[in-house]
Amino acid sequence: MKTLTVSFYDTKSYDRQAFLDAAGGDAGMECHFHEFRLSVETAASAAGCEAVCVFVNDRVDAACISMLAELGVKLIALRCAGFNNVDLAAAKAHGIAVVRVPAYSPHAVAEHTLALLLTLNRQIHRAYNRVRDSNFSLHGLVGFDVNGKTVGIVGTGKIGRVTAELFRGFGVRLLGYDPFPNTEWAAATGLEYTTLETLLAQCDIVSLHLPLTPQSRYLIKAETVAHMKRGAFLINTSRGKLIDTTAVIDALKSGHLGGVALDVYEEEEGIFFEDHSGRPLLDDELSRLLSFPNVLITSHQAFLTHEALAQIAGSTLDNLHRLRNGDAWRDGTAL
Ligand code: NAI
């Protein structure tokens, strides 16, 4: 059988382990794992490879794709669901196929969304540090009951739906906004679809579960934050550029937003997934966000469960095998 050579970018030990476990010693696949990200500056490293495997912060723009085409790369395999970092038109023009992992444990991201909300609301992050410092005071740790609140789910796709179902367990009123509403599921779940404006105006908690597209960029900006209820909590586990960080910082300073939990940040590339301890953090807006006691940030880790990693590795290998065998991609994987 023909051997397929693949360059993997922006890999960490947990990615490599998941892929090696899923491949199970597949002799037909030669994997080159790189820690650096793919961009036009690093694309030369794909020489001799028929496929590249990339993640959320690799910069696969037109210049990078043109170089990959010159090197004979036939496939860009995203090991994630979002594909906003790949220039699909450029790939098409060069005859390079682009595939992704359209679905993997939506529970991983939905459960992390709930973990962020509960941690921030009940101030578990602050309590954890206090108690370890023998400070058993409860001052400043007052939260609210999630029960009885109104929760808004923006984007009711795979992850938004699981998130809504988890929230339902708390006994909340559920509002949803999606240009393609899933009315049958909504009726069964007890979610009411409404406009984005009404959702923002009525919800105590707003959670974003939509893809980043030119239309959804800065969905949350000064004008939309102004529609939000005073004291509302905003959670973003989707993509950083859905939020105008400057507007959110202003709303935190004025007290208009009660809390912000982020797993993604608009300028996360080059910061998230890396250890920057021991050096100054050069991103002033991220530093400002981190200075608020009512902001909780994780470093794009919502997907990071054993189950999700195994599913990502399995689907990506399946996509690569299809290239090797000349088979068509499965529905939803090809872009
Ligand atoms: P999906 O494709 O199943 O659902 C997305 C939903 O958003 C669809 O129902 C779509 O109609 C809706 N939508 C599109 N434009 C919209 C708009 N302007 N306003 C409101 N809704 C809109 O996607 P899935 O699997 O639920 O993932 C959602 C997002 O989560 C992904 O696009 C990705 O950016 C993010 N994600 C983050 C991860 C993390 O580790 N933090 C991991 C996986 C995904």
C-alpha cells in the first residue's frame, strides 16, 4: 500500500499521543509532527508531504496555500470544526482539498461552558486560592442561583443544543437565536427562539455557540453590548473574534457586564496554547481582561477531553486514509 506523508502543525504532546493511539502503528502513514504553526513562513516544511494537518491558529492564507500547492500538497486536513483560518477560495483555485472534523464530542465544549459559568458565578477560582492561603473568609464571593434565570444560546447547532440541554437541568428559561432554527428540537427542549436583540435584552446569561464568519465577526460590540441586561454574564467558547474586546472591557469597567468567561480571545494566536510565564505579557487588552476579578479565561481548552481528542484523531485519520485510497470524503468533512 502507498505510504502517505503528512505534516502535522501546532502539535502538543496530547495531540501526538491521540494520533499515535488512533493510528495504531499504521505503516501506510508517515507522520511528521511539528510544534510550530503553519504559515507562509513555515510552509516549506511541508516539502515531500501530500497532506498537512492543521489546528485553529495555523494561518493557512492565500500565500501559504500557494506555497503548499507548489510543494505538491493535495490536502489540508483541519483537526477541528472551525475553518475560519483557511482561505477556502485559494485552496479551491489551487485544487487542494480542505477537510475538517465537523463533529466531535459537543459535550466537551458544552460542559466546559457550564464549568466556566459556574466557576465564575460562584467564584470557585478565587475561593480555591483563598483557602490554600488559609484565608477562609467569604467576603466578595456572593454568587447567584442559576435556577430561575434566563439563558440565551446564540447558535443552536451541535454544541449550542447540548449546552441548552445542560442549562435546562438548572431550571432556567431558555431563549435561542439562530438564522436556521431547529424548531422541533426547541419544542422538545423548551427553548424559545427570538431575535438577537430580544435575547440580549432579556438574558441574564448569554452563551455564544456560532461559527466565526464575515457576518458574525464582532457580533458582540458596543452597540450589541448596550442591548444586554445590566449585570449579564457573557460566555464565549466559540471564536475570539465574535467579540470586540475593547467594547467588553468598557462594559466591564462601567459595570454593565456582570461577568465574562472566555475560552477564546480575538488575538489568541501566538499566546494561547503556549507557556508565557516568566516573560511580560505584551497584549495589553488581554492583560486588562485578566485584571478584572469577574473575568475568567481559559486558553482554548474547551475541546480538551480524552473523548474529543480520540474522536478528532480518528476522524482526521479517516480523512487522510480517504486521500490515500482515492475515496470521496464523507458528508460534512469536505469544505
Ligand atoms: P454547528 O455548525 O453545529 O452550529 C453552529 C450554529 O450556529 C448553526 O446552527 C448555525 O445556523 C448557527 N449560526 C451561524 N451563524 C449564526 C449567527 N450569525 N447567529 C447565530 N447563529 C448562527 O457548530 P458547532 O459544532 O456547534 O460549533 C460551534 C462553534 O464552536 C464552532 O464554529 C467553533 O468555532 C466553536 N468550537 C470551539 C471549540 C473550543 O475548543 N473552544 C471546539 C469546537 C468548536
